[in-house]
Amino acid sequence: MKRNEVVRYIVIILSVVSVLGMLVACQKATPTPTTPAPVVQDTASVTTPPEETSIITSKRTMVIIDPGGEQDLLKSAVEGFKAKYPDYVADVQWVEASTGETVTKLAAELKAGNPYTTFVVTGYDALSASMDADVLVNILEEYPDRLTGSLANLSADAKIQMDAGQGYGIPHLLSIGGPMFTFWPDKVPNPPKNPDELLEFAKANPGKFSYPHPSNSGAGYAWLQGLPYLLGEENPGDPTTWTKVWPYLKELDQYIDYYTPGSSLLYREFNEGSRWLITTAVGYETNQRVMGAMAPEAKQLFMDDLNWVTDSNFFAIPKGLDPQDTELGMLFIEYCLSPEVQPLMYDMGFMYPGPVITGVTLEDATQEAQDALNAVITQDLLDGIKNYPHVGPMSPTNLVKAFQMWDEQIGTNRIKE
């Protein structure tokens, strides 16, 4: 990765994200608290290293920084991990942080020579920024043999995300991503099936369509990365070459009154009826339905020539740690990738489907998760997931550039505080 090429862009993006820090959970929408799934007890396939060979000689406090918004989702996995390794884990502490705060914190600790944040749970945005800031261990380079068994069983979509993480981030939670659209059929009887029809709808109904700020929202992130495919750009992964996307977004901008900082506010406006058609992402939209925040009458729309921009949350380990802390982090990654723990990733649809390991199905999840998801997952959604291609996100460099170009060309002074 050519980190020097994106330094100035990272500074810009971190400044924007810091301003929106209070709402960053909307970008990887923090899952609505649910009744925790029972702690996984059957973890026979996760082997505890013999005491005589483990480098961990005393109990450690595991400090997890969480820009991915997963504390609730991972609660049962963490409790199971503590129960499995009582001689290694003294306590687990969570630190909530935005993307910018995460990178700043890790860089400051590394510079001071005393890193005490021992683990990172993150979406691709904070992972990309952390990679560019050079504050993470390349796990695959440092430990090439540690995760071979688990990684061999990754699903096809998870392998796409594994490539995106470039060895620094290990995917443990997967979503089909987006862009998807949700609409009220009584207000939009003939939903648009391509970008031209969407533009016509927006022009005829000013303010009734919107999408959230891309750098701070899963739905906006998927829309910005998926639009080049919908418009037929020659190089969808390089925003500097887009000749159709930027003029299209500028024209669409005339009929959008403002861009919400994240998904949750836009979804609320949709649920209240002030928006008729919005961009969405599979996981968060599914969780909204599970929690009753989105009415079942709302319909899902998949445009022609859709490419699903898959999404994931990753585990990462900061640089400069005591080797015992690094080993504890590696054990946690191995534990969470086991077939016994992966069913917990279904949760309540926060990042549907959730698991990254092949062979883990909804029937393996808790009965609560099965009942909740079976009640809201439609055949239309299953067909849409199956019938359209799945692609990975842009490279970190190009993603940062895309966010910067959108901010400069589209979003200036149009963000609702």
C-alpha cells in the first residue's frame, strides 16, 4: 500500500469524521440492544494451548476499541472466551470510538511506547485509516500458520473481505452490503429500476429521496461504491476516473435538501413518512425490521445491473503490544472463527447474514435469532442476494479519495447537523 499518497486525504477524512463523531455509530449502525444469546459452552474444537507451551504467564486485561459498534453483539462470545481461558483473561474492557478517534488513539499510544489498547473491532472504514496510519500488525505476515484452518473455511464473500483486509484485518462478521433501496409502495407505485428513473423520481418528488453521508453510513458507503456499477463506469474502483458518477450525483443533488450524517436519522425520517425512497444496506435494514422500527409494508428494491458491495467487520491487533497481549488477541480471533461461536454472528440481523465460515446456517443460531430473522427475511431479498454479483469494496486509498471527492463536490454545506 502506498501510504504516503493518501496522507493528506486521511487528514481531511479524520477531520470530517471527528466532527461527526457523536453519530458515527450510524455508519456501522450500533445494533439495537437485544436479549443476549446464551454463552457458547461447547467449544471443543477451539484448542487451549498447553500451559507449558503458552507464552501467556499471567492474567491479562483485554482492552477492545470498538469503532465497529459490536459490543452488544459480541457479548456472549466474550463471556464464552473468558470462561474458556480463565487463567489468561482477567477482564475485558470496551472503548467506544469513532474512526478518527481510533486511529488517533492507536497512533498516540504507539508513539508513546506504551500501547494499552490490545484489540480492535472495526468496519472497513476504520481498518483502512488504521492501515494507512501504520498502527496495526499484519497478522497474516506475522503469524502465517496460525489461522490456516479457519481461513480455509471462509465463505466466498468472506474471502473477498479477507483480500480487502490485506492481512491487517481478519473478517469475523459479514454482510451482503448494498446498495439496496427501501420504499413505500403506496407513495412509489412504480419504483425506479435504474439511475435514470431514480433521477426522474427525485425531480418529480423533491426531498422525497435521499441517501446518507457516505463516509459515515453503511447505506451511503454502499451507494457511493455501487453507483459506478449501475452507471457502467469502466473502472468502478477508482473514483478519479469516474466520468458518469460525479455529474450524476451533482444533478441528483438539486432534488435532495440535505444529507443526514448517518443511516439511523434517514431511516427515522423514512419510517415517519417524510422520505418515500431511500438507499439502504441489507444488515441494518434487516435489524430495523427485526426491532419493529421499519414497517413490514415497506418494500425492498434491487436496481438493474446491481453489484452487491459486500461489507464486513474485522478483528485487528495494534502494533507494539506486549507479546502476551498479542497472543491473547490471536486466541480470541481463533475462538470467534470456530464453528461453535460463528452462529452467534447472526444476532438480530445487524450484519445479515453474519457468519463468515462455510457451513454455518441459521439453523445453528439461537432460537431467538432464528425466529426473529425468519419473520423478516423475504424471498425477494434471498433471490436478490443470489441473482446479482458480489464484489468487494474499493482499496483503502481509493475509498478515502472517493469520500474526499464526494465531500468536496457534493456534500459541502449540505450535511444536517
